[in-house]
Amino acid sequence: MMKSKYIYWLLLPGLLFLTVFMLVPIVLTIGSTFVQEGRPTLDGYLHFFKDSYFNRILLTTLRVSLFTTLICIVLGYPVAFYISRLGKRPKAILLALSIFPLLTSPVVRSFSWMIILGRNGLVNNFLTGIGLVDKPLEILYTPTAMIIGMVHLFLPLIIITLVGVMENVDYELIRAAESLGASRWTALRKILFPLTIPGLIIGSVLVFVGSLTAYTTPALLGGKERVISTFLYQNAMTLNDWYLASVIATIMIVITLIIVALMNRAAVKLNPKG
């Protein structure tokens, strides 16, 4: 019993590190947004939400993050299902290939997409070459380009998360359902999907929050199209408006907490026995 008490002391270094270098800065940042020139105020938030330009940036960020998450789910779920059914060697190879994009710098990936999506890039050259379009499409420096780049960036996260969950699913349950007359689609929808909801929720949170806070990919592929992370950087480093930058950072934190809470609530609703 005494030994188990001493084990908790092992948590102390990690807790101190997180408190000093994460919790305290976050609290100070949030607290500074409610004080301006020595008096309590909400002017920063009122100014942000009343300004149509700021609202457009926020809506663009949420839209890009939402579409990135949905596309990653649609693309990642069947891939994760396929990988989870393989033997150890092919599974290890495909997982390594899935993780490979994470090992490449976001700057390199973004510049690669700039070459592919530019007016004279591979996509436009192909489309104009086959006569599908008369002139190059404006893909680069748009929210679409940001979504493409971030799907490439975050798709491995949801694949890895889902594979870890699907490996623990007993596929005899699916075969039993099929033997009782259920179609393959019904068996997957009624059995596999509920059992993989925890991994799906975790993967979705990672992708959404990562898309919400990503800077390099939106900055390079979005151009003048602002999202909240590039807008924060602009105010802090270019305009030197640290107060507005703190307001933006606080809004990002609140949005992240709301999304996590909603995802957890959705997980309980979809899997009440979990």
C-alpha cells in the first residue's frame, strides 16, 4: 500500500512541467484578454464578433476543418478496415506507408501541392490537355487547396487510430450476422461501426483540432485566404497586436474544448453501452 502511494510521486515532474510551460501560459493568455489598460473589459471579443471580416475568417476556418475531417473519415475508414484484416507483415508495410506523410516536413508537402495545383501545375495541365476545361482552374490559394493539403497531412492520424480499434473487433460477430441473413453492409453498419466509434471519435477530434490550429499548410496553400491560425500570426508577429492575438488564441481554445465536448457527447449517444 505504501509503495503504491510513492508511485504517485512519479507523476510530479510531468505535472510540474505541464503546469509551468502549458497551464500557466494559457491562463495568463486568457486572463489578459479580459483586462485592457488596467480595467476589466470584453471589448476584444465584442470587436471580434461584430466585425464581418473576422467572422468570415472564423467561418472559413470551421468550414475547412469540418470538410477536412469528413473527407478523412470517408477516405480513412475503408482503408483502416482493409489494413486491419491483413496479416502482420502486409499490415506493417501498409501502416508504414500510411505514416510516411507524417515524416515529411509540412513545408515540403505544401510546396509539392503548390506545384500540383498551380495554374500551370499537373492538375490544370491534365484538365486542359484532355479538353475538360478551356482555361486553368483557380485551385491554389483557395480553401479547396487548404483542404487538400490538410487531408494529406492528417489522413494518417485517423487511419492509425481506426486500425488500432478495428484490430480488437471480433470479426466472427460479422460472420455470425451474415449467417443469420444480414447483408454485408448491414452487418458492418450494425456491428462494426458501433464498435469502432471510440476510435472514430478520437481520430475525428485529432483531425479537426489539427486542421483548426494548423499554420504552415494554410499559409502556403491559402495565400491571402486567411484562417484563424494565420490571422493570429499576422496580428502577433506582423501587426504586433498581442491583445487581439490573445483574443484569437482564446477563441481557438474555447472552440477546441467545445468540439471535444460535442464529440464525447456524440460518442455516448451513438454507443450508450460504451
